[in-house]
Amino acid sequence: MSAFAYRGGVLCADEVPLEDLARRFGTPCYVYSASAIERAYREFAAAPSGRRALVCYSVKANSNLAVLALLARLGAGFDVVSGGELLRVAAAGGELAKTVFSGVGKSEAEIALALERGIGCLNLESAAELERVARIARRLGRRAPIAFRVNPDVDARTHPYISTGLRESKFGVPHAEAERLYAEAAAMPEIAVRGIGCHIGSQLMDSAPYAAAAERLVALADRIEARGIALGHVDFGGGIGIRYADAQPQPAAAFVDAALRALGARDKLLIFDPGRSIVGNAGVLLTRVEHVKRAEARNFIVVDAGMNDLIRPALYGAWHDVRPVRQAESAAGGAVYDVVGPVCESGDFLARDRALAAREGDLLAVMSAGAYGMVMSSNYNSRPRAAEVLVSGAQAWLVRRRETPEDLFAAESIPG
């Protein structure tokens, strides 16, 4: 069931017409459905079928406080990759004891913050990071809970920019070095070994690579435990894809089942780190048409949202469905257009070669924009970032106000 459907010819978020939201909050504007987020989370949380499991939502996908607070109330843990994300989780009421801290470049300040705030686990990605964590834990008089993110050298069959499990990736420790690193960590009095994990990439459509990585990870965990090093959890990562175009990703349960098969009867806490699969299809980017421009080589619909608002198409060549908010505006006979923004870059586009009938002032919805949308936005061309709105049933709340031009230079100063 989609949270975004036409009612009386008008595209709605739950029960709220998107054109009403445009009138109230302006455009461009991100709109999220609380019910869609809740459904996706509950589907994932129910999939382990009674096994001990923790769903750690990947904050990088969408870090709005209202989204995090909703997931915290549902019982989610969190996966963070910066001190800023950690503080967001805390501000939203999330439990840091149920939070894992990933990422290849944690600063000393971020590690200290995590230890002082009672982080559930630091996912380490190098021998150098192990030494740094031990040094900081010793200084603070604490034991640091850790796991290593192991690179299983499994091809995720996804875009090269979001494939993270191959041996040439910057992420994780090499599979062949993991046993030695665990032995070193277990010998350090400042370190408390908690588990093991991996993550092979994002936008996975097929569970087969995920299953292969899970099997390698569990086999490695068995060898580590044979050395007398107990592992309380196995973190199978996230990366489960969503439907953007015609592709049909396998459901979350297929990925969870793959992890369960790999783990077998072993009594371990399973951790999963989904992000996109929780929020991706729960959001749209609402934008208004500024001009319709017909040219000799191509036709363009120029809208008020640009690559600074949603960079995925320019960065990855990502495909997003674009729908008119008023259904009649998609009537047969529409020409083929590129949907482009106002940013002064030739790569500033949201969609290419779309059959649309649109005119100045019409509203369009860029679908499947709940993940890696607002979180990757910028102020390029000194463009204020969009507003964010959360909808539940017939109610709508502004959960991030639109920036003003003055906000953009408020932190700057002119010498003298």
C-alpha cells in the first residue's frame, strides 16, 4: 500500500492533498508519511520471527528529528556515522545503548563523545582505529564496546559508488586480517569485544550477495570464537533496495531469512541496519514548475527544486518517478521533457525523457525521495534548503522550516 495516492484526481500524502501542503509550506518541500515509515519498520522488525534481533535504523538515510523520534518510539536502535548523527539520535529520544557507531574516519572527539554517552558498540574499520579507541578509553577510564566491520569481498551488484564490500573498498577490515585483529582487541584491557559485522553496499535488489556475505561472516565468527573470544552479536548490515523504476527488489524478509539461515541455531543477537528500505518510499519532493521551455534538441520543464535539493540523479544517474499533483495534468499528448532545476550546472536535472503535460505553476512530485534526499542537500548557488513536513493521516506538521537567504551567511563575517 502506497502512502502517496490520487484522491479525486489530486495526489495526496495519506489523507492530505499535496497541493494543500504546497500552499501552507511552499516549495520545494520534502513530505514524509509517518504511516509508511511505521509499516516499513514493523515489517522489518517482525521478520526475524521470534529470534533475538535489533533493527538499527541507518540515520544517514534521513536524519530529521521527527523521523528519528518516530522510530525511537517504535523501539528501533540506530546506526550512526558521525558525532552529529549521534547527537541527533539523543535529541530525538533514541537509546544510545541500542546505537552502533560505524564509519572509517571517526575523530578522537567523536569516539570520546560516544564512550561518554554510553554507545552500544563502536564498529571499527582498521587496526589504527583500534589503537585510537583503546587510547581514548584508557584516558577516560572506560572499556570501549567494539566490533569489527569485516570486508567479505562480496560483489553487491549495485552502483560502484554504493558498493562497499569489495576488497578495494575503503570500508572495513580485510577478511584475512580479522582473526588477528580480534585477538589483539581481546588482549586489551580497555576493549570489550561485543560482536562482528559487515555491510556490502546499498540498493541491493537480490538477497543472494547478502546471503553469501552472511555465510562468510558467520563462518569467520565461528573461527574467532574457537579462539576463546565470545561474540554477542552478528551485524548483517543493511542496504536493502526499494523500487524506483521497474525493478522489483526482494522484500526485507528475504534478506532477514538469508541471515537466519547463515546463523542457524547459534544463540546470537542479530543486528540489521536498514535505512533506505524504511524511509525511501515514505517521502516525496514537492516542486513547482517555473517554466516550460521547448528547444530544438530537447524540451525542458524547469522547476524550483534543483540538484542542491536532490542530488541523486546528478550524482548516480538515479531514476525517480515524477508525477503531476493534479492527475489531469498528465493527460495523453504530453511531450517528452527533461525535468531540470535552476542551478547553474548542466548536470542539474531531476529526471530525463519523461512524457508529461505541464505548465507554469503546476505542482510535480518527485517520488521515492525519503532517503538520501534532504540529508544530501546543499546550499550551492546560495539556495536555501527546503522545508520538511511530516504527515500522519489527516494531520501535517512542519518538522523543519525552510532556510532563509540570511541563514546562509549568518555564520560568516567580513574582516575589519
